Amino acid sequence: GAVVSQHPSRVICKSGTSVKIECRSLDFQATTMFWYRQFPKQSLMLMATSNEGSKATYEQGVEKDKFLINHASLTLSTLTVTSAHPEDSSFYICSARDREGYSNQPQHFGDGTRLSIL
Amino acid sequence: GENVEQHPSTLSVQEGDSAVIKCTYSDSASNYFPWYKQELGKGPQLIIDIRSNVGEKKDQRIAVTLNKTAKHFSLHITETQPEDSAVYFCAADTGTASKLTFGTGTRLQVTL
């Protein structure tokens, strides 16, 4: 149980392109999803919290117009990197938390998307 | 905000030996502490978690201990196997913001 699917797993595109990444909870409903960025050999850095049916909450220093988040259903959140540039190249990972049970339900992670901007 | 420190950054053990990874946290309001294993090119996988009303939890070869007074929690892996080689992250969650704060990670290598 608690499977999170992230797609695509890898994207290579030209500078200026917008890229959309999907995050789906396959066997549970997720009121809240999270988007992280991870640089090589570093920890996960939270970018934003995605809430179903409302605007995402962005962490300090993360440009909301650059990283557009949509959480239109209880099983799908999307991250769009707009007008991507080489400095946006990174490993992006989503997670989802089951809406049932404790307030501190575990976060379950997707397998990440490696974004490379040429 | 919460700050989580994790040690060591790298750990090499022989197959069959035990491995211990330690974390400290700063926010006394934190009440949920998961541990994740991340293999190369993959997302983190939850391996065990503990809540603040429990001092120890065990799942086969993996155990986690929590000392709320000292704000320490540790991951113990016994009888290590080569497939345990990965990067391990501890994390803390205060519940109010429900955001995880991650440690800096420990690269565990289990050698034959």
C-alpha cells in the first residue's frame, strides 16, 4: 500500500521550455502533497506544500511564479517549472500523505524526476 | 524553526555487523520521527517511524529509539546486508505545520 507514482522519471529539454511533473497517490487519497528539490549528495529541500482545492504554500525563497503547483484532486498534484533554465536542473521529488488517521501521517515519496535543462 | 542534525555522514560496516545512525532535533514540539532509505536515483522509502509517546520501536532488523528529554533519536540496523547500502535520512515533524525537516543524510556502505 501507500504507493506514489511520479512521472516522468527523467526530462531533458532546452532552456526556455516549461516542464510539467505529475505526482499521483495510487491507493490512497492525499489531501496534502509536498514537492521537494534535491541536489547531488544533499538532503531534501521542501519547496512547497500542495493542498487539494486551495493554493499551494511555498517555502521562503521559492518563486511561486516559477514553480506552479496544481492539486486539483485528492490523488493528483502537478508541478510545472516555467521557462526552465540550466540552474533549474535538479532532482524533483513529490510526496503524499494519507488523509486518514493521525495528524502526523507518514509521507510517502515518489521516485523523483531528474530534470536536465540544456 | 526545527533543525535536525544527523551523524555520521558516512558509515562503512562489514556484513553482519550493526549500524547506528544518530539524530538530534531542536524543537521540543516535534512529535513524529520517520526514517527514510534512499537508493541511488530513487525517492526516499519510509522504513520505520516513531511517535513521541513511544521510546522504542522495532521491525525485524531495524529499530528506532527516542529520547525526548535529550531530543535524540537513533536508527539501529542489525545483521547488516549488502542491500542495506543506501543513504538514510532522519526527519522530524512538529505536527502543527506538518512539514518534515530532514537531517543531512548518512551514506551507509555494507561491505562483504
